[in-house]
Amino acid sequence: MAGEIPSFSRARAEVDAKGQNEMTNTLREFGNSAIALCDVMDQGRSLTDMELLFIENHFQVIQMAYLRWKRKYRPIPLDPA
């Protein structure tokens, strides 16, 4: 029966893999949305003030989230001098 209970490390690896799959799917959806937005903007039609504000707000949210993530997981190395 002990073989039927997954070990902690195996269970954690499965959770990490699931999280990685979710991240990959989210990034793929984001990429597809960015491409669709570029396609719409390339059509040359003018955007309303509300549409521009909507786009700018979303860019700011993405930028803030990315900078927060970058600060947390990719710290700037200190200069050894």
C-alpha cells in the first residue's frame, strides 16, 4: 500500500508541472491576443478615446506585474567592485 501513496517530491513535481502548463497556456493566450491586437491596429482604423484608454491601462497592468515578477525572481547582481 505504501507504493500507492505518492511521495512528497513526486506530488510536488506534479503540482509544479501543472503550474508550468497553466503558465505556458496563459502566455500562449496572451501572445495570441497581442497578435490579434496588432492585426486590428494594422487595419488603420482610428480607435476611440475609450479604446485607447483601455489598451493603455492593460499595458500598465502588464508592465507592473512583469516588473514585480522580475524584481522578485531576477534580482540585479551586485557590482563586485
